[in-house]
Amino acid sequence: MPALPPGANTAIHDGTATLSVTGARQGTVDLMAFQLTPNQRVRNDDDFIFFNQPKSPEGAVRLIGADRIALDLNRIPADIHTLSIAVALDDSVNGTLATVPGLGVTLEQPNGLVVEAPASGLRSERAAILMEVYRRNGTWKVRNVSQGWNTGLSALATNYGVDVTQPAPPAPTPTSPPVPSPDRTPDRRGVPPSQDRTLAPAAPPVSLSKITLDKNTPSVSLVKAGEEQGLMRVNLNWSTQGSGKGFLGRLAGGNGIDLDLGCLYEMADGSKGVVQALGEAFGSRYDYPYIELDGDDRTGSVAGGENLYIDLSDPWVFKRILIFAYIYEGVPNWAAADGVVTLYRTSGIPIEVRLDSGDNRAPMCAIALLESKNGEIKINREVRYIKGDQSHLDKAYKWGMRWTPGSK
């Protein structure tokens, strides 16, 4: 099927579909979707699917990678008419979407249907709708939109009715309420007391913010003393850049590698260990060491990357955790990867660490160090490349464990 020009549409099938967005990169060009009613508005903020909220309430729309969205059209609620697929430049990135090479959407369905919708005509926009998936007379269709906003993501989200976070105005100076004079108090005998007019608290607005740890801001508080947190997800992901080799394809020039996410941990009682795919040391999020790796993606075909889950509900349990990535097989090519590690907390905005430098002689990268003290956990950006394996990482950070050769 030829590519759809802007404004053109075509019918697709019911069932599932995968949308791949060339040019989308986590932390640079962010991918998102909006579930819209016939009046082109979200029902509520839960219909906004993006990096802080990666799936719709019913699970029909899921952000499964930095550049991919999974759809189950049979599960889309009946009152949703349109799915708007959009991208926006991160606030930390200068320029416009017109400079993103190859920007566009490819829709694929299991029956072999492929629809390509390259972005066209963008000039000064920082946020844009690339494609709409919509109902028409009982049939699902797609349209190439290629239109946007110069002012970025906030304007795009607000256009669809999403309540985005805005800086709070300064609080007014409190004043003492006037005390009524006893001889002027009205006679209220026989008048029933006023009903409680306290309203339920409004839902908090959607936060479009992220914290990026860089050389200027190398550390932040991950868990403040006395703060309640739960299960944190640590995601390692990379840009496909249209390689067709999965999210790790470009690390070895398309030849494919096996890149593993893992961590060294030291508990408050002095016990130490490692969570990684090597040796099938996947850990447990429910029991000691309260850290778990969700699997081992050996081919780079899992769009969501690899994930570590860390239970932060009791920060006193940990002393320190060192998050790392290790190339188990294949030739390192960190510079081409555009790697991003994102920590998704149960409370608070996500924290990013970008692997924006690299040493292609080093298969190991220490990404971030979490340190716990007096009920507070701070995260420090490391992005330190190690020429060697886990034992060399251990030595560099003085972990003090004994290592033996392992395999998968």
C-alpha cells in the first residue's frame, strides 16, 4: 500500500495493531496518544497516554516503547471516537519537529496490513498530531494529519482538554476572620444548621514534567525521609531509529547484541548481591532483596526494554543500589544508541538518566547509584563506563564481593 499523504485516509481491520513512530526517542521526541470523544476531547486526564501514564484505563492503548504503541481496537470504549497519535519535543531540546529525520507513523496488523503515514509539511511546530485512528460507520480508519503547535506539548494537551500542571500562584496572606459583635448576631432560632458544603478534592492535574540528571544536576532525592513510596520501575530503553532490528539493533550496527540491565545491592544489614540475567539471578520484588528483573531480552525484540522493579516502601532496608547495563554478547557501540534509563516512582515525576557519552572499548556502564541514609534515598548520576565485567564494576565501586565465571 502506498504511503498516505497528509489529509488522506484508509480503512483498517478490527483487532490489534502496532504503531511504530520513526524519529520518536524517549527524552528527546516523546510519543503519546489521546482517547477522544466525538467532540474531540478527553473524558478525563486518564485518556492521555504518555511517559508518565503509559496505558489507558482499560488497557486498549499502551505505550510499549519509546517509539511504539500497541492498540486493541476491540477494547476501545464505545464513547471513544478517535485515537490521536502525537509527538512532542522535550523541553530540554531546541529546534522543531521539522528537523527530525524520517518522522512518521507505520501501522501494522497481524493480517499483514501495513499503512505508512510520513509526516509532511511541518515547519516550526514543537508538538504535532501525526495520525488519527477513528471510527466511521462501524469501520476503523486512519488518517495522516501532520499538524501541530509551535508552543509544544502543553498546548497540545490543553487543546484536547487535559488539565496539565501549572505553577501554583502565590498563596494570599492569611487574615483573621471578623468576629461578629454579640449584639448584632442575627436570631437563628428555628433555622436548621448549614449543611457541610465541603467538596471532594479535585483530581490533581497531569504532570508533563521529568527530572533529567546531567552534569549540571547530578543528583536528586529519590525518596525523602518520611515519604511513602511503593514499587519503582527502572526502565532501560533505546531508540530503534527505524533499524528494524529491535530496540537494541543499532548498538552493534544492526548485527544485534545481548544487553542486560542489572544492579549490585547492599542491604542495611551488610548483605550484598547482584540482580541480573546472568546466572538467572532475577531476584524478587516480594521478598529479599526486594529487587526483581522482569526478564532477559536476548534479541532486542521487546519494545519495552528490560525493567528492574525495586520496592521502596521501606527505604531503611537498603544501604546502596548500583544500576548498570552490560553488553553480554556483541560489539559495544554506545554512541549510536541514544540510551535512556527512566525511574518511574509511585509518587513523584519520573527521573531520567541519559547515556549521552560512551566508550566503545567498555562493555559495562554504571548508570546510577542509589544511596539510603536516615530514611532518605538519593540518586546520583554515574554514566561511568567500565572496561571489564561485573567484577571490575565491583572493584571500581568497592563493593567487596567474590565473583566466579557465569553463563546463561
